Amino acid sequence: MTDAVVPVKAFEGSWEHTFVTGGVAALAGLMFGLDIGVISGALQFIGDTFHTSDVAKEWIVSSMMFGAAAGALGAGVLSFRLGRKVSLIIGAVLFVVSSLLCAAAWSTESLIVFRVILGVAIGIATFTAPLYISEIAPADKRGAMISSYQLMITVGILAAFLSDTLFSYIGAWRWMLGIVAVPGALFLIGVIQLPSSPRWLMMRGRKDEARAVLKSLRGDPKLVNKEMLDIEEQLKRPQRGWSFFRANPNFRRSVGLGIALQMMQQFTGMNVVMYYAPRIFADVGFKGHEALWGTALVGLVNVLSTFVAIALVDKVGRRPVLLVGFAVMAIGLGALGVLLHIGTTDIEMQIYAVTMLLVFIIGFAVSAGPLIWVLCSEVQPIEGRDFGMAISTFTNWASNFVVGLTFLTMLNGLGSGATFGIYAALNALFLLVTFFYIPETKDISLEAIEVNLMAGKPLRHIGD
């Protein structure tokens, strides 16, 4: 199976088709978001059915991340050998099949196994989609287009939260897990229609096909010629992965930056809020269906705030938004931790606690949520891009696994106030890391970023 290109006549046009193409690829994020949402709402009902402990619930949640870490590593090989498009197709097929298997699970153990397979699908998709989008997007629109991937994650979370809330009235957790196969199938249909990445085609020596795709995406022959020359110059240095990592200290710096960025995103505490939102609302004082509707509110705020990120990322830049975002997240979680430590015994305190939780959500959705993916896709040089993206995406899921596997244990052992206090302190630390090390890459071509990196410029300045 090879990565076939869609005929140009199917994509006649320019900027509009670039955004449509990127939008379809960004739907990979929808699958990730759907899983976050459905497991959050279904977890209590699964626990009632299979009589699971909190430790078993942590494994049900985190098993998906374990599979995703493995899928992200394998996706590096898949996307290099078979192409970005084929990798997305494989991820979509696995997602549909494993979603149906999860819905049919007969025990905690079988559900964990099927969620590992589901994780492999999501790992492939989360590696490939930002990489594909970065390679078909023009430099001045790249941030917004990659941010659309994060938007799809938030839309998936919200859709799943709403679906879970409705199914919760009849306790139908199998429907919660199985219904996500429908959007997965629609994503598969959309991906089949995508063109191949022009950079990947050039890597395979398919220059005429690459030019045809770029012509359909850019429209302007001068832009096409310039981008073709830029890619050709880059490809004089073929993909080397591990050998390049060992030999080149500047590539090790970009891989290290990708690892740091993904760890920062996961240890903000966002995914534990999403995975365990009903439990958090219960700790605040909202029970039963109130907790699930509160979870849906979290999903809605997440979606709306991501639109703000898309509007800002290519105008204000990456660094300023990240700096503000980490500060807001530290304040939101810090205040929430204090309130939970004191105790939310009356409705006013409960509303204040939920408000602080929503402040944290806004801070993440506007900054670290989309911008980490944007930066990770921008800072890796072409010679090691697949390897660098695979390592950073693996780090995302490995960190996600640790967070998901420890949150309930921390809540039970340290208490909710101390747990959220720890995450608030981490966000304050990430604010400092961003100030000293994270580059600004707005309006800079991938080729220029690579030149600065390989020239040995400090990481903070590789986007100058």
C-alpha cells in the first residue's frame, strides 16, 4: 500500500482548498477528543457493571495512553514509508474497529485490552495529523491550521460529554463507547479524499505529483516554484532519524525541545480534568447528573476558547500567548486547590470553585492546548522530522499515561486541594521555561527555522 495522490482536478483552487484539506486532517483530533469525553462519562457506569476499584479505573483510563505511546512510535515508520495519508487511514480503521470492541467488552480486562488497541489508533493519528498539516500549510497560516487540530479535540470532547450526559439517564455506557465509531467512519471517508503531502512526495522522488498538489493548494505558480525549490534544498539531506540524532547536537536540541513541550502540555493537569471531570465536580459538591452537565459546560468553554487561540496564534504569536496561558492556569488551579482544601460547603463557594476550574480551562485552550502541537511540528528539521515528531508524540502519551494512572491515587492520598496545588506549581514552572527557552515561530518558514537551528542559535531565537 502506498500513499496515492488525489488528481489535481479534485482540488482545483488555492487557499480555500488548503484550509479544507487541513480541516479534514485535523479531524484526527476529533477521535482523541471523543475518547477523552466518552471515558470520562462512562467510567462510573463501567465501575458499577464490573465492580472496579479506583486503581482499576485508572488502568481503564490510562491503557489508551499506553497504546497511543506505542502507536506514536510506530507512526514514525508508517508515515515515512507509506506516507502521511495512509497512516491516517490506518489510524481511522483501527479507531472504528476498536471503538466497537470496547462497547462489546465483557470484563475490565477485555476493556483494557481493547482500549490499548484504540490507543494505537489515536497515537498514529495524533502523530500524523499535525505533521501532515504543517507540510501542506503556508507559513503565514500554519499556526491557525495546526490549531484547528486542537479545536477538533475540544469539539470531540464536548460532543462526547453531551452524548454521555444523555446516555447517563439510562446508564448506557456501551452506547457511550460505541457511538464514537460513527464519526470515526466519517473521518475515514474524508481522509481517503485527501492529497498526499507534497514534502513526502518529494522525499519519494515523485516531483511532478508534488508540484500538482502544491498547485492545487497554493494556486500561484510563483509560490509553487519557490516552495518546490525550498523543499528540494531541504531534501538534499535525507531522513536519517536515530543516526542523525546521535551525530548532530542541534537536532538533539530540537528533539529535546519537543519532549519538553509535550511534557509541559500534559503536566498542566488538563487531561486529568477531562478524564475525571465528574469526580472533580463531585468533590466540589455537585453530584449525579449535575456533575455530568457541569462536565459538558467544561467542554463548551474548551471549544469556545480554542477559537480564540486560532485567532491569536498567527497574529500575536506563540510565546506571548503561552506566557499568559501558563500564568492563567497557575492562578486557576491554585485558587481551586485552596478552595477544595478549605471546603466548598455552600453554593457560593461551589460556584467560585467551578469558575476557577473554567479559568484554568480557558488558559489551557487558548495557549498550551493548540500551541504545543504547533511548535512541535515547526521546530523539527526535515532530515529528522519523522523521528523528532515520533519522539515528541510518544512523550505526550507517556506523560499522559503517568498523569492518568496517578491522579485518583493522588486525590485519595493527598487530597484534592494538595493535588491541584501541585499542578498549579507546575504551571508556574512552565511559565519560566517558556520565557527562557521557547522560540517565537510566527510568520517564519519551516526552512528558515531549520537554518537557524542548525546554525546553533539558542532555542529561544531559532524563529528570529
